[in-house]
Amino acid sequence: MKDGPNIIGIAALIGDHARAEVLTALMSGMALTATELADIAGVTKQTISAHLAKLVDAGLLAVEAQGRHRYFRLADDDVAQLLESLMNVAFRTGAIRLRSSPREPALRKARVCYDHLAGELGVLVYEGLLARGAFTPDAAGLRLTEAGSAMMQAIGVDLAAAGTRRAFCRTCLDWSERRHHLAGTLGDALLARFEELGWARRSLDSRVVTFSEAGEQALRAWVD
């Protein structure tokens, strides 16, 4: 007997080398053009157009037109969560790249996971908040406690704005640390606030998030 949704089509789409490179690149949370994605995937513009059309039709990507350009991004948080889970399984089973990028250490330190902070510092934030009683479990995953709300207010996170869409706060298994970091709209709001405070900045050409020395010290002091 065959039960549940059929995953063959989605798995086949993601399993193609060029499409996998596109989806991984879009985990940065940025929207990219077909030309940029063709360079990343190492294929021609004609080939990438066919790949992108399939991903859009399957609901894995969304596309937005601005002037003469069309920008592609991951369709939603569910797609990002699926990709991060696949990365975790791939890493656990030894499916690593034969030639790692020079950015690999920086990616492990801190990176964007769609719209929230991942890597060593992402795990540090979640575990530090958890240790200080910032969360309590609920039916939706996690709920911010009074202590957690006070911590957010201490660094200027607008909780009203952060709670307006999708899951407010949930965990996401980090592929490089093999522990959880914080996702959801609260994770999104926190990363944005770290940038506003000048603690961190996102790289324009990768998923790397770079914290200044002072920024990392401030981050560690906040969750300690």
C-alpha cells in the first residue's frame, strides 16, 4: 500500500546538480537573477531558464519582475526548512564536497539560513536564550516567556512586528553544529537587529554573516 504524498517529483527536482546549486545559493535569503544563478550553477542562460521554470512550477521558487529583470527566491520558509534538513542529513552521512570553499570556516561560524542566523553563533544564541529561560514549549513549538521578552526588549527587537507572520519562534537543526538554532519570525527579527546594531553584516556573494570583534563580544554578553 502506498500512503501519503508522493515525494518522487520534488526529490527529483532537488536532486539535479544545477537545481541543487540554485536552491543552496538562495538559502542566503537574497533574490537573484537568472544570469546570477546560471553563473552559480555553471550552466548556460538557456539551461538555467529551463531549470528555474521547473522549480517555479513546482512551488519551490517564487519569481518577481522588476523592470527588465526577474528575481528568483525560495518560495517560503517550508522550502528553506526542507533544504536545511537535507544539508544536515548529507553532512551526517558524509556527503561533503571534495573541494570545500575557502568560505567553509566562516560558514560554520555564522551564516544565513534563509532569514535567520545559523552556524556556531546561531546555536550560541538559541542555547543561551534557552538557558536563561527565554522559551517555553507550546503547541506551535516555542513561546517566548516574560524573561525572553525582556531580553528582546533589551536590544530593541520589535516583538509586535516580529509576530505578524508564519511561525513566531521554532528550532531548526543546524547542519554544521548538529544542534538547534532559532528560526521563525523571531529568528528573522533577531538577525535583522544584529545588523542594525552594527554587530554583524551579511556578505553580498554568499551565506556568510560576519560579526565584528566587538559585535561578537556584545552578542555573547547578551546571551550569557
